[in-house]
Amino acid sequence: MNLSQIRDVLGKPYYQKDEFLIYNLDCISAMQMLPDEVIHLTVTSPPYNIGKEYEEPMPLEDYIKWCGTWIAEIYRITTRNGAFWLNLGYIQIPGRAKAIPLPYLLWEESPFYLIQEIIWNYGAGVAGKNFFSPRNEKFLWYVKSENSYTFNLDAVRDPNVKYPNQKKNGKIKVNPLGKNPTDVWQFPKVTSGKNRASKERTPHPAQFPVSVIERIIRASSNKGEVILDPFIGSGTTAIAALYLKRPAIGFEIKEEYCELAATRIERYLGMRGDEDLQPSIFKEESQTLLDDFYDSIC
Ligand SMILES: C[S@@+](CC[C@H](N)C(=O)[O-])C[C@H]1O[C@@H](n2cnc3c(N)ncnc32)[C@H](O)[C@@H]1O
């Protein structure tokens, strides 16, 4: 199913440009309208139930059940060889945990096959007083089929190799495209440290860094395959998808963020083709989700 067929099913979007559709809808209702196996890759970060401006905190059990509902929908609409990348942080459980990783709580809620957990490490953040300063979030890499999924390693190799000319039996040992980037990724944020003032920073409190999403989309999809972000916020997933020539769909419950995403896409498309501006959009962008949360527990 291509994007225009998906549009026929979902109706008129809030905004459409190039190969991008954004709907001002609750993602569960929106996904329920879609037929099975139409999305190749979903990349998202949901609300963490920590009282951000875009969420109404729920009792923990309700939150876990709600997550199970949208994860099940993502599973149903994912193609047989498709993937789901889920960014998750931590929450506090009074009397049990200062900061429990959300993946521990959501393990039972996912019918996907888990390939691996990626640690996203960032340099700046709050300073812990009676515990180590938090500097990571997780990306869970899920696939629908354990035996059939996309992994374009050459598209995401890290060219920063320490000994590029090292030889074994007279042959250069290192792949000329670079090394495997490993399961620990370092990308800066825009909401902490010096990147707070980045020109790519939007008012959205949980903006993804484009650079992380770019790596995920390169690794887990091919040109032309449809990408979904059911909690699209400021539109970061769409920018990375459009840059990499993948059609994209976003759902967002708050109209002001739909507007923000639309404005951001317009701006990106205006910059497209300008070689001087292009790299900055992908190198300087970054985000945080949990600074306020850590501020509250430090
Ligand atoms: C963690 S933020 C995502 C930020 C995004 N990754 C970015 O780069 O801007 C979660 C987003 O989900 C939206 N949201 C919350 N509940 C939703 C729902 N039921 N359906 C669709 N969007 C929802 C929130 O308004 C918020 O913008």
C-alpha cells in the first residue's frame, strides 16, 4: 500500500507535503482504521507518563495497558519483514524505584521479536547527588519476523576507525566504509548542554535528534518504504524520512504540535538542496525527554 492509498483510508490529513502526511488524531483510533501489514518501519517515542505538558498522568497499570494497545496496533499494521524502533526512558515508582527503565515494564506488552536494545548515550544532563548522573535512554529494536528483516549495515557504518590500515594476512582488515557502530550510540541533544541554543531546537519539550532517527531509518528500511511515527510531536521522524526518500505518516493528538511539525517540514523543504545548510540540520539537531524528570528526582 502506498501513501496515497493510505490517505484514501484515513481521509484528509491535517497537512500534506511531498511524501508526508500528518493527522491530528489519537494514534490508536488512527491505526485501527488501517489495514494489516501496510507499514514497513515505525519509529517513535511515546509519552512516558511523567506529567509532561502533552500527557495526563494515568495510574501505572492503566498506562501499561494503554501502551499494550498501541503496540499491538503497530504490530498488526507492520509488514512481515518490517520493524519497530521504540525509544523509552525511565519512570519513578514510589517505594520501588527511583528510575525504572520503561522497557522492564513493557516487556509483556509486545508481540514483536526483540533484536536488541541500543543505549543512546548523551554528554550533557542533570547532575545526580546521591546516584550516578543519568546519561542514557534506550531504543528497542523490534522486528516482526526473527528470520526476515532489513539490516543495512553498510548504510550506517562509522567511518571513524582508529587503525584504518591494519592488515591481516596482507589484506586490509577494516571495512573501507567503516566499523559497525555498536549498540552504544552517542548523539548530543538540543535540550541540554550547549545544543540548547541550537537553531534546530523547536518548542517541543521532547524533540528527537534527527541524527539518531536518520541512522535507524537507514539501517531498517529501504527507499520508498513507508515510515510511521504514531507520536510524531515536532515532526523529527518525517524530516529524517523525507531526507532519506521514504514516505512518512505521523499521528499527533495536539494540534499545536501538528502545526509545529508542518512549519518545520516547510522550513526543511525550503532548505533542501542548499548544501551549506543541509548538514547543519542533521548534525546540530538533538533532544532530551527526561531532563525535567531527573531534575525532580535529583
Ligand atoms: C515524546 S513526544 C514525541 C516527540 C517526537 N519524537 C519529536 O521529535 O518531537 C510524544 C508526543 O505524542 C503526542 N501524543 C500523546 N498522546 C497521543 C496519542 N494518543 N495519539 C497521538 N499522539 C499523542 C504528544 O502530544 C507528544 O507530542
